[in-house]
Amino acid sequence: MQADPIVEETRRLRQEYAKQFGYDLRAMAADLRKHEQQHPERLVSFPPKPARGRKTA
């Protein structure tokens, strides 16, 4: 199978981003939250889904 250049670039960028933070997931999440606050116009929000009844056995 031939390598997809878009997938390869995405994986490379993801690796570089994680390396910036020492692969610390909490630090990456904090950075992403900071970017969200700086650019709220880029966020998408959806209305909550209606609750569905539980099925009982």
C-alpha cells in the first residue's frame, strides 16, 4: 500500500506537537485550552442531545 502524504504529514505534526510538551498530555490539553480562549470564534458548539430512556432487561 502506498503511503498517503496527508496522513504522513498529520502524524509528523502530531509527533512534533507532543514532543514540544515532553509527551505530557495535561500540558498539551492546557495549551489547547489556551488556544481555544484566544480564538473563540473558531469553536463549534452543539445543543445538548435529548435524554433517552434507559432500556431495562
